[in-house]
Amino acid sequence: MNTRQICFQIADAGLLDSDLTRAIKDRKDFDLDEVVKSLVYSARDAFTATKNDPQATWQEKRMATGCLVSTFLSALLLAQAGDK
């Protein structure tokens, strides 16, 4: 699976903003950095919502933290790969 196919799956899952999703689905050029940034923002928003939810369980809060960490690590790896 190549980068474009992965980005198409991410867009199809509704994880990106509408302009970026449209560009990917229309097979137009898009900036991979924008995809990464959008995923980081989404993960951060989900983490914040879960962390501040008084009804969220400790397990849900730990899962949200793990997802946020994974997203940031993935973003760092992608940024590092782009620098080469």
C-alpha cells in the first residue's frame, strides 16, 4: 500500500478536514504535512475531550493518552523520513 492509498483510507474514515479530504479523494496534489498535522490535531482534540470528561473511565483516559502519544511518534517519524 502506498502513501496515497493510505491517505485515501484516512480521508475515507473521516479523520481529516473537508478540504483535505476532498483533495485526496479527487486525486489532486496534497501536502503530506497537512495530513499529519490534521491527524495530530484530531488526536489532541480527542485526548482533551476524554481527559476533561468527568464520566470517562481511567481506562478510556489511558487509551486516549496512548493514541495521542502514538500519533505524535508517527508524526515525528514521518517528519524525519521527509528530511532525508
